[in-house]
Amino acid sequence: MKKTTIIDLLNESVEKYASNPFLWEKTQQTYLSTSYAETKQLCHQAAAGLMALGVQKDQKIALLSEGRNAWIIGELAILHVGAVNVPLSIKLEESNDLIFRLKHSESTYLLVSGTQLRKIRAILSDLPNIQKVIILDDQDVYEDREMSWNQLMAMGTSYLTEHPDAVVQSAASVLPDDLANISYTSGTTADPKGIMLTHRNYTANVEQALTLMNIPTSYRTLIILPLDHCFAHVAGFYSFMASGASVGTVQVGKGGMEILKNIPINIKELKPNLLLSVPALAKNFKKNIETAIQTKGGITEKLFNFALHTAYAYNKDGFNKGQGIQILKKPLLWLFDKILFSKVREAFGGQLDFFIGGGALLDIELQRFFYAIGVPMFQGYGLSEATPIISSNSLKRHKLGSSGHLVQWLELKICDTDGNALPPYEKGEIVIQGENVMAGYYKNEKATAETIRNGWLHTGDMGYTDVDGFLYVTGRFKSLLISSDGEKYSPEGIEEALADGSKYIEQVVLHNNQSPYTTALLVPNKELLKQYVLKEKHLMWDEAGKKAALLKLQEEINEYVKGGKYAGQFPERWLPTAIAVISEPFSEQNGLVNSTMKIMRSKVEERFADRIAALYQNGAKDIGNALNMGALG
């Protein structure tokens, strides 16, 4: 297959879909569109502005902003001058997070939104290599080294008047194997790694992704995920660009909370046909729907729950829905869809066909819920080092509970610890090869050599395939529980079950590093525990009440051991024998959750090393110990 650049992708789409809307943005009262032809014109104008500033091929330009037209146009402009975009998460704070990435990437220019500007101003004195800070929103006052986006565009207009072919000539010099992005990992280790993604990595992954799903030119999506992540790049704006479809961004607010509040409003306004999601957002959507139904109460709530369970029984695992006697439920489900589920879908604009979920371990109950209400949430799997899409369920082919079918033009094998390929249904490390595999980690040859071996990307994830070619991801290969006799087990499934199966448990991290038994760090829902103690145990929140709360937590864990209602779901040796109750949730604020809402196991274990050590001391198996009592406050 011909190797292409992102510039080729844009040019081909402009030729085919010049007048189609590509970008949708709401800055005032309503969404306004920008066509493919207009997008290219704006991109050339911004690229010419960068050339007027003196930007050279292969220079690094960082981009720190919420999603907006200028984000996408800015990246395209950077690529047209042969430079490299270093997309940064708006969740990063100025301290070491931003400083490390800007210094390590050797960025010389920076595009930043007005709301993120304070972070840059706080550290600019530590960044002597930054020549210009280009601010996407107009400011009353510009400080040293700062300029506006409008000024850049004006410079571009003047430059094109004098050098009309400059951008086209520059773009022609960009090759498929040239870098497009340096995308930094979320920092689950001490220093985040810069993933080098080429133009061809992106265009190849777009081609691969489109073997799983069709995107009609009439389709719209609202990108509710951060644009800095390559999932939003490929499944969002570049796959839509290749298909002549259109992309909207969430209305920018004064802060993160305002942007979150705008998401449901903007979904109703833009009426997307497809949405990208992650487990945390999916759970929030589900919770909002359930709360709305519970508020109505009475017959509505009972009817909704009955309709939901009827749909669960009919749908089964998606690919086998309506089989056997279940076909008799089809007319009833048609009625439920007309009077109930169609009304629920109005919250998503009424035109949403499906979600693509970017979480390898998306809860099966979440999948069944969204499938039942008529907007399937198809789970996919990928990682940034693979640009990122490896597999996904889709309208064409799906099995709920799996991570989907492989994209075409990609090889995958499941390997044991010695690197031997395993047959279907045997678990091992997921290893892939294809044009979507990254060029390596920037300035980190050691990590690159460890991850890419003989042309194969070792993902560090554990899984297996079935005979139909569907992939099942079961956890991290590198975060295994290891017992004292050397046996290994992936903890994610247990952790998810404990947290999702109990309203009193918010978060769990299991630990076993060649130890006599497995332990857990557990974050409780204190408010619900207090209600339980008061209403069901008729106790105050004193020593006796806290003791009762801790015993309730133990009861919830015991549901998974012999005699419990979930007994047999997991091997008992991997269930926690001793539990440390943690007083604070694992969050982005305390550095224990990354920007994709995943708990950073290594950092949690480091932070609570003393608590873990105490779980192997005398008396630790009694959940009512002094440390746990103290953690309840």
C-alpha cells in the first residue's frame, strides 16, 4: 500500500470534499462550520506565519490547549512546515510535568490557549529555548516572547503574498517517515517517555481503523476526549477527514469544570452520529441516565428496568442476539424502544449510532447497558505506541466482552514469557507488527530496544484470542501479582469487580510481590458507609460505628470467597487477605491517576509502601486494626 503523509490525507480529502463541512466550533451562541477547502486555506495561512517566524523543518512546536478549530489547524500548519507537534495534556500542571516535556522534546515554539497561559507564564523563565509563545485567545497584555494567533495569521497572509508557493513547496518536502508528533506517556514511571509517531504511523492507522467501520460523509462527531491523545487524532479527526465527514469540539469554558458541563449541552446541539469515550465518561453517562429515571420513579422506573433486562436477555453478547426463543421478545423490544429508549437517546442528540470505547477493560455491564438502549458502546483496544488502534468491536462485527476484531494490515500474536507464540484461548503478552508501530521513544534508545524487538511491539498487556479472531485483553503483563511460589495473575479484573460490585468501595489496588498472601489498598465511599452505620446499624460515627463500617467492607470482599454470592469468580489466593483502608482517593490531584483516568499502580505502591509493609505484620488481617480506624477519620 502506498505510504502517505497527513498532508496527502488533507489534500486528497479537499479534492473530494471541498465544500463539505469539516470543523464545527461554538464560540458564541451556535455551532458554525468550516469547510474542507477553508480548513486547508487556514492551515496554509498559519503555516506561512510559522515560516515567517523562522520555523524550520524538524523543529519541535508544543501545543497546549483545549479542543478547538485552532488546535487542529495548528497541528496541520506545524506539519506543513515539516516541523513536529508536541501535543500536551491540559491536565498537566506547570511544575515538573510541563517543564520536563518541553525541555526533553527541545520545543522551540509553543501554541497555548488563554486558559492554559498561566501555566506557561509561571515557567517561561525556566524555558530559554522557547522563542515564541503563540496565544490562541486575544489578551489585554502580552508579555515578553508572546504573540497572538491573529498576529500569526496576519504574518502568514503577508508571507504568502510575497512567497505564494512557499507552503506547498515546504509540504512537498515532508516524507511519510518524518515525525508528526512526539506524544508523551501519562507518566506511570518516573519520567514519561516521548512516543515518536510518524506521518505514516497516522495514515496507516487511519487506513486500518476504516477496515472496521464505515464513516459516511454525513457523519458528525463531537470530540469529548483530549485532542492531545492519538486516539482522538486517529478515531476522531483524521479518520473523519479521510471519510469527508465532520468534527466538532466542546465549547471552551473558563476552566475544566465549565468544559465538562458543556459536554452534554454540546452533544444535544451538534447531534453526533458517533462518539469516542473512555470508561470514566461511559460510567458518568450511565449514572446520569439512571439518576434521571430514578427521579421519575414509580411506573417509569419499574418499566425501564423491566425493558432493560428484557433487552439484556434478547441481546446476549451482541453477535448472537435474538437467537432461539429470545426472538419472541423482538416486538416487545420494538415497543420499549419507541416509548422509552428513544427518549433516553435524546440526551445524546437523538442521532447517535454508537460509541467507540477506548478502554481495554470496559465493564461488560456498561456495554450491555448501552447496547440495550440502542447506542452500543463498542470496546476497542490500542496503545499510544501503536498510534493507537489495534482492535475494536464495530457495527459490522462485535462480541460484547471482547476488545474486538483486529484491524487489517496488522499482525498480532500472543506470546509466553519466553516469546513463544500461543494458540487461541491461551493467555500471554500481546505483541504486534504493522505500519502503525511507533518509530521509538524520543532520546531513549534503551526503552525503545526493550519495547520493539525484531520489529515487533511488545505491548506489556496480557490477553488471548478466540477462534473467530476476537481479542480479549485481561490486564497488564507487567503489573502481575506474583505469589511466593512464582505463580502470576493479572489483578485488573478483580480490582474492577470489587469496585463495581460494591457501592461502599470506590477504588482498589491489589498487591502481591512474591509474598505469602495478596493484600489490597482500598479507598472506601465514606458517605455511604456513614449512612449504612446510621440507618442500618443504628450507630453513631464513633469507634463502634467505624468498626461496623470496616466489617461491612470485609463483608463485601468476602462475597468473592467460598460461601459468598460471587464465589468462584476468581481464584481465592489472589483475593485480598489483608486490607489497608486509604483515607484519600487516588486522583489526578495527588498524582496517583493519569490523564486517561487510569490508576498508576507503581506510584500508588510507592506512596503507600509503609501501609503495604504493615499488611504483612501481626494483626494486619483484622480489618478493624488501628490504621484502618484512623483512615476513616
